Amino acid sequence: MRILYLCTFYHRAMIFRDSMNVLEKRGHEVCAFNAVTKGTKIEDKYRPIMDEKVVHEECFSRHDRFFFPLKQKKIEKRLLEKIDVKNFDVIHSHTFFNGGWAARSISKMTGVPFVVSVRNTDMNAFLRIPVFLPLARKIAKDAAGIMFLSKAYREAFLDRCFGKNPEIKKKIEQKCMVITNGLEGFWLDNKGTAKDLSGSGLKLICVGKIDRNKNVTAILVAIEELKERGIDPKLTVIGQVIDKSVLKELNENPDTDRISYMPKEKLIGYYRSHDIFVMPSFTESFGRVYAEAMSQGVPVIYTRGQGFDGIFPDGEVGYSVDPNVPSQIADAVVKIMDNYRTISENCISRSDEFDWDRIAVELEVFYLNSIRSA
């Protein structure tokens, strides 16, 4: 197969190149068109993946975000100028709206089927605006396949878009497939071992951007509740500071240790030295850090109804929580402590679910089925 990726943030995520590499190992050819805002800067760490397999184009201005049809038209026009789409078997827009609408139009013009992925911004931004609901239905009906990172997103999407029409919902559901992101090989090549709780106090860890969405405030409230239950946890937060007000909260709390972003070779040691990974984000497409923690035998606490939820049964590798209810975070910590060794063992064994070689087989099936049904 020849597969064309349509991306809008290829330049800041390794997942696209990871999936391209494993598909190419299976004999397929993959090219990426990266449609970005004028003046977009490429971080040094991502420059090695901006090679001949990627057509990187500054297609639109910052103001175009307020004019959805115009922005999609600009993506469509530039892509058709730069790439002969008819040389491909399928177009994969890695976002449902921002790119999916352009992919739909290109598909109608060229006859090449298109598939779409549903992500965080699709679910938690676009679909919350009523005017985008009819657009969602058109994209879903015309797409040859729809890919979700979790069962939670698939169910929420189908209910929101087609809940009032069971017959159409059933038809759309037949072309939906849940395929998680994979883990960078480093984590599975260096898996930890199952462990028991450390004897020097409970150590919680959160890895991600330090902003309101990651919801460390709820973790701090949960820590206070755990203290009232006779547990004395300490929290380590690792990540780039985005919101200084959140940083101020962390710095003022004696139970927290804040560390800047670090490379994976150093981060792995922090996972191994902590007991429970906690990140009750308000929204999350997938959250690869949960899988990273699992690979080191660290149970995870994640958000109910968001990206990571539904990949495993509740209690197997950790627990889902309502991000607005800190007491649920405290409850989840206690439940993990009560069954720690078993959950840690599960984390090690189930982390293989994120092996890109295994995921490549699922992607291949998804593309082939989509092409056949188009």
C-alpha cells in the first residue's frame, strides 16, 4: 500500500514517524504532508524526522483558525499542488476536523479513499461547538474508516454524533477501529520489573506539561485527604512549565518536588523510584506517559472518559477517576496500595500492548479494510 498521512502537528510528535517506520518494515510506503501555520518553528529534537518522507508546508495564517472552511481550503490547495494524490491508495488525516474536512474534499476530487483519526481537540473542542456537529456527520459518513485511540472516545463520539439515529450509528460503527499509540522502543527494550511498594513512604509521580489541564491541583487536594487517612505521600512533578500560577502552587506545597523536562534516559530512573503515576488531566488524546510508567512496573491513575480510559479494565493496571473529584484520586491510591504487587505485575506484562510492531498489524488491517469498503 501507498499511504499518505495528512498531519497538522507532525513536527512536534514522534508517533507519526514511529508508525511510518513500522509500516514500511511491513512493505508499505508512507509519505506525510504536514500542514502548519506560517512561521512555525521546528524544535531541534524533531529536526531528524523532517526528511524527504515529509512535505512540510506553511499553509495558513494564525487568523485562519477562525475561518474553518478557508483554512481547510488552503490545506487542500497546497497539498494538491505538492503531491500527486492519485499515486496513493489511501489518505489518512490524523485529525478528524482540522485536516479531515480537507481530506474529504480531496477524496471526492481524486477518488482516493480517506480515513480519519479522532483526537483530543476533535472531542473536547470542535464537537462542543454545535455548528461542527453536521460537519462531523458528513466526514464520518464519507470516510472509509475512523480510528480512535481509545474505546472511551469511540463511544463518546458515536453517541454525540449519531445517538439519536441508531441505524446510522450502527453503520458508522462498522468502520470504526480502536488502535492505541505505541511506545518508543526504548521503553519496551528497557522494561522494569514488577515491584512492591517502597518502604520509605508513598512516592507519587506526574509527568507532563505543568498547566491547568494536567490538573495537579486535584492531586494536591487528594494528598491532603490521604494524610487524613494516615498516609503520607510525596509528589514529584516533571515537565515544562506552561502556567506559572500552577508552578506557584507546586512551589508553595511542602509535599511536592518539581523537576524540569528531562530526556528519557534520565526519566526512566524516576519512574522506577516512584510507586504510583497520577495524572488526572481534564482532557487527553492518549497520554503516552501512562504507558511509559506501566513499562517500569508503576501503576497508573488516569481520567475517566478520556484517551487512556478503556484500554484496560479498571483495576488491572490502575484506576480511572473523575478529574473534578480529588477524593476519587485518594480512593484510587488506596486501592492500588491494597493490591500493589499484582497491579505492578500487570503493568509490566500489559505494556507489550504498546509495541509498535503489534500495532502495525492493526494499522494494516484498518487500511486494507477501509480501502476494500470504499
